[in-house]
Amino acid sequence: MDDMSLKDYLAQGGKLTSPANVPPRYRAELLKLMATFVDSELAGAAGFADTINDGPGIKERIAAAKIVLEKTDNADKVLKIMGDFGADEARYANHHPWTSRLDRDADIGTRRVEQDMRLAVFNYPLQGWGDAVVMNLLMGQAVGVQLEEFTKVSYQPLAEAFREIAPVEARHAELAFEGMQRLNAEGLGANLQSSVDYWWPRVAASFGIGNPDRFEALRAMGLRHTPNAELKSAWEERAGATLGQLGLRTA
């Protein structure tokens, strides 16, 4: 299959299954997508690991530890596919300072920092258990929306990996919701709204600002299907409804 026919094949919804038949531009964009996911999962897991012992009870600490384990495992699933493209899997996990964070008041918008490809939201520090649970709820629902998009990517092994990952990440958001319910029930939810106010714009920024030309190029390769603005709107609707169930408002 020559490059022109491959372009048409992808534009018509075709799937690729091996690094051997992936053209250079497609490879670069696919690796960027995978690195962003892997780095975000590893950075997210590292940040949340520091809050495990802040959990108000054993059940909460078990849930937090489970989330850290499963996010690391989700990163590993995608990292294995990156390995098929030549990534050094053994070195990768130890190559970046996953626990590093900016100041709480830093404002980098959608920009990445130099050390890795994590989404900007994962450069901000958590402040205690309630704050961590709020961040995990809002970001968990954002990941859910993003994974609906990623499960349709044209590189079949990655789409299959994301289909395995999606229900795991959905459960993380459910655990965060349950954690917030318990904080409210025990009279410990006084600061939850301030955490929502802090995290809402930072999670919203994870959907990016949108570049129509870039989106169309990625759609032609089957790596994107839904514009960023639509994904963000879907998240705002879901997250807003969830917060409403907790007596909280969007920022």
C-alpha cells in the first residue's frame, strides 16, 4: 500500500495493526498521543501516592492505593505499545521526575513543562485528602471523555488497550465520588468547593485550546474524531451534574 492509498485508507476509517506499516507522520503523532497518556498516568499516580496516608480511614487508603496501582498498570499497557516502536520501556519509568510539581499558584495554562509530556494539570500539587479526591473526580471524568475518543484511534492495538483501560479509569472517578460523599456525610466537606474552584479550570485546560488545521490532519489519520470543544463540553455537562449531586457548583 503506497502512501497515497494508505492516506485514503485511514481517512475512510481503516485500521493499522503493526509498526511496520505506519508512515512517519502518523508514527510521530501516535507516539505523542501515547507519551502524553503514559506520562500523565505516571505523574498522576506519583502525586496521588503521596496522599494515601491522608485518607480518613482504611477503606479510603485501600482505594487510593488501588488507584495508584491501576494507573501505573494502565501506563504500562500503553508503554508496551510504545516499546513496539522502539521506546526503551525499562528506562522510561525512571527517566522523568514523576513526583515533581510546580507551586500551587503557578499558572501554565495548557503548556507542558520540559521534563515530560504530562498534561499541564499534573504539574500542580495536591493539598490534602479532600483536594486530592476533588482532583481525581474532575480529572477522572475528563479522562473518561477523552478515552471515549481514544478507543476509536486507527492504530488497533492502542484502541484495544484503551478499551481495557476505560472501565478502570471510570471506576477511579466513582471512587472519588464515593470519597466526597463520605466527607460530606461526616461533616468534613467544608473545603471541597474551594478545591473545585481550583481544579475546574486546570482540568478544563487539559482539553487544549483547539487547532482546526491540526485536528483535521489528525482526523484524516484516524487519530482524532471529535473536536476539543465538543469533548470539553461533554465533560462540563457530566462533571457539573456530578457536582450538583454533591451540593457543589462548577467554577
